[in-house]
Amino acid sequence: MSTPGERLDAVRRIELAALPTPLEAAPRLAAHLGLAQLLVKRDDRTGLAFGGNKARKLEYVFAEILERQCDVVVTVGGAQSNHAAMTAAAARKLGLDAKLVLGGPNFADLAGNALLDVLLGAEIRYMVDDDDNDAMAAEMDRWVLELRQDGRRPYALPIGGSTGAGALGYVRAVRELAVQLGPRAVGPVQVVTAVGSCGTLAGLLLGARLFLPGARVIGISVSRPPDAIARRTVEIAAESARLLGLDCVLSEADVECYGDTFESYGVVTASGKEAILASARLEGLLLDPTYTGKAMAGLLDLSRRGAIDRSVPTVFLHTGGLPILFASGKAFQDAAALTRIPPRSR
Ligand SMILES: Cc1ncc(COP(=O)(O)O)c(C=O)c1O
């Protein structure tokens, strides 16, 4: 009978991410949050179009893409999708083409991830002011058919790369984290992450079952109601477990997810902005307004409400998203300590 680690190592994967990512202490931010110990798992430093959680998922997804001998990857996301830009970067790194169906507002501003998509030469179909996931998925399916008719070998990658295979990247990340925690891995820890398409959370939960049993994994939703998160997370985790040849032991009751700002996806919220400024100014740690800033705001809220154990080591998973910062300058103008010195007074 093979161990969970051996089963994980037996699944096809290609190296795309710079691993292991650092685990860094953030003592001033910990004090601000009222936590005894805060550690930041720096998955913003995985590489691939400036880094982020998608790199770990794409290691498994692209192994499948190469095995099927596909020559073009089609995927979907919002206009500032980190997943889309990182998929395009991975495709280019492996000599493949990328086609992106993007939706929602703000594509006119060629900034942040939208600029990266263009630089990477991804062909884009932009669904003006529409970021309905089903409509974008239908457009992806149409494109895939067209590509087949043209004699191409397309691979359709669902939103966020959140497939059973993709989530294995986060099963693996928990194993990596357990090694980094050393003796602390045997006691209780809390792991906090932003949640969008649920693959990261699914992988973390399954990974915790296998490699870090004392972990309480907490998701902060940025785009879906918590009950929808629980349903989708369990589905993905079951598929990941199947790939490992294990019976999935997760139920919806095991999925702990919060987030009262999920209706403002892509919007810079006041609490997210406060968390971004606190992290930057206390630790030099940069967060983004769509995912990690909201996750940090969620952690602050849980701590203030006493909903987490402040004495237990807390790991904040920095899932990346930093290119979005460079499309968000307007929201931070009032934070600038800026004195304009007119030429004649110099
Ligand atoms: C920066 C960032 N953080 C967190 C997430 C959420 O991850 P997941 O889609 O796996 O839930 C995403 C992707 O949507 C992301 O781009």
C-alpha cells in the first residue's frame, strides 16, 4: 500500500513554479491583527507572469495538456484574471498558443493582467460588461469547436484552473508547508486563503487531511456565497482524491468559508484597502485588492470577532494577484503623502 506522498508523486506534473516558496514571519502585522504568530506563505513568488497560486495548479494541468498533445489552450476569466495571464505565460513557456475569453468591466484600460495578456500574445475575446461564468464557458466551448474545425488541438481549461488535477498543486503545497513548519506541524495551525473558483481551498483541505492534520483551513470568499463555495470545493476535492486513488473524506460541513464582500468582486472595498495599507506599511508586504487584500481583511475581522484562535500559529497564504495593483492606482490616490513643488519655488 503506497503512502499519500507516494501517490501524489506518482501523478504527472511538470515544473513551472519556483518552489518551495518562502514562509515568512510577519510580527508587526501579527500584533496589528491580535495574533500570537503570523506566517506568510509567499505563493506570490511562484513566478509565471509575476507569480501567484495558479502556477502550482498549472504544473498538473499542463502535464495533462502536453500528454494529450494539445497545441492551444483556451481558458476564461475576468478582465483582470490572474489565471488567464498565468495560463498564457505557461503556454508560451511550453511553446503553445493561448486564447482567452475575458468578461466584465475595464478591459479598455490596458493595465495590470490585461497588459500581460497582450504582451504574451494571447488572442482575446472580450465579452463586454458580462462576466457571467456560464456565458463565458459557453463562449469557450464555441471557440474550441472552431479551433478543431481549423485543424488545431485545443484544450479547454475551466475558470481558475480549478480542476481535480489543478487542486493537486495545493495538496502538494500543504506537504511543503508541513516541512517548513517543522515541529509546529504537529500542533494546531490555522491556514487562511482567498477563495474564488475553489481549487486552492479544495487542495488545501485535502492536503491538510493527508499531511497536516492539525490544520484548520479557513477560506475568505471574494466572489461566491459561502454555501456555493462549500459545494464546489467538495466536488473538486473528490476529483483530486480520485486522481490519488483515495476515497474523498470531505463533506460540505468540513468547508469553513467566510466573506461578506463576495458581492463586490473586483471592487476595491474599504476594508480591503485598509488591509493592503496595513500590510504594506507594517511589513513591506504587498497585497492585491481583488483577492489577498480581501483575505487579509477577512482575517482581521475573524480575529477581532474572536472567531479564530489568536494563540495558534496562523499561516496567511499569499496567493498573488499583484498585477491587479497596477490597474488600481486611482483607488489609492488619497493614501499618497505627496507634496507638489512648483518649478518657480525650487
Ligand atoms: C490572486 C488570487 N488569489 C486567490 C484566488 C482564488 O483561488 P481559487 O480560484 O483557487 O479559489 C485567485 C484565483 O481566482 C487568485 O488569482
